[in-house]
Amino acid sequence: MGKVFRPSNRESSILSKIESSKEHARRRTISSARDHVDTLGSAISMKLVENQLVETTNKNSLEEQIVKCIEGLCRADDFDIDYMIAPYRQLVQHPNIVSLYVTAYLLEKLINHKSVVDIYGSDSEIYGCIHQQVIKILP
């Protein structure tokens, strides 16, 4: 018969603290993004176009869509966020929730937008470009 794992009180409290600290960091990051929506949208869209990862007919439209994405992230509940980022969760070791959500939005939704001609580069290159801008602006 297989052995049943029953964590002790100490192990349970450690696991609980780890989970609560992850949730706290996630909420803090989303809250910070709420305070810098326009700055993030502008910086991310500019860098994507500069690095030639996104070809667009209207940069302002791209910026508006990214701002809309970040505002949606700030209003979304945990299930919607997890559903959106699920295909890209294993992209990097310790992903930033804002960078991962914007990457998923870009690859899932914006690829079909009328002002986006094409998206170039791998998923990890796009995430890296977005993440560089996010860590510059968010603490």
C-alpha cells in the first residue's frame, strides 16, 4: 500500500507562507501596473516597434490596445488572468505577471487586430522585450 503524505504543522505553515507571499507579490505588481498604465503602454509599444517585433500601420492604435490590455489586467479576476497566461506560463522560470499577460494578449488577440500587419520573433523574444520595459517602470 502506498504511503500517504501528511505534512506536519511546520511544513503546512511554511507552504502557506510561500503561497501567500506569491499572491501578495502578484497583487502588488498588478496594483503598480494600475498606477502606470499609460507609461507602460507607451514604453511597451514603442519598444516592440523599435525592435521590429511588431509591424503596424498605426503605432497609436497599438499603444491604445496595449493600454486597454493593462487596464483589463487590473480589472480581471484571478481565473481570467490564469486562463489568459496558461499557454505561456512555462515561457520563463519566474515570470512577471504583467509581462506575461501583455505577451499573451499580444500573441492571442493583437495578432488579429486591423492595425497589426505581423508579429515577428519567438515568444521568449517578445516576452523579453516587454519585460525589459515593465521592470524599468514598475518597482
